[in-house]
Amino acid sequence: MRLLHFKRTVGFEFLLTFENGETIEVDLQPLLGAYLSEEHVASARIDPDWGCLEFRHGSVDIAPSTLYRFATSHRKVASRLLDSGKRAEIPGLGLNSERATGGEPSRRLI
């Protein structure tokens, strides 16, 4: 599952679009925090040959399948609700933006 597009929103949070058309908002800090500082997260780019998200000129990258598994199991709740077409408002906050809980993904950086 190749990554086609991304947008870094803040800190380690990204909006990721995969080749199946799915767009997922996710906080990648649990996956990348041990390998990158927040300063280095700004170096994110997509490797054109592999479709993986890479940082620091390729010294740190995430295999597309690993990134997709992590993103789908850790997507932000607001993103999941928007994808499903449902609307859930919390008074004074609008859409809920807490991370969804799920099983721990494999942490494989290649």
C-alpha cells in the first residue's frame, strides 16, 4: 500500500493519503519518536521509487505496509468519523480528535 501524498499538520501529526484513496489523520510520534526529533520530522518526503515516508534524506523511513497498518490502527477519531460520514460533536470542541485505541503494531523501520 504505497503512500501517495502527505501533509504534516503539527508536531508528529500527519494527514496521509494511500494508493487505495484512503486518507488518514494520525500521530506518528509513537512510531517515530525514538528515531527522530520533532525538528527532523519537517524533513519528511515520499520516496518516489518505494512510496514510503522517509526522513533525514532517507536515513529513517517507514515501509508503506507498516505505515498503513499503524495509521489504520492509530487513526485519530475525528478522521475515522469523517471517513464514515458520521458526525460526533463534543460541546465546545467540535469533532473529537483523540487517537483511537487499538493493538500495538509491529515497529519495523527499514
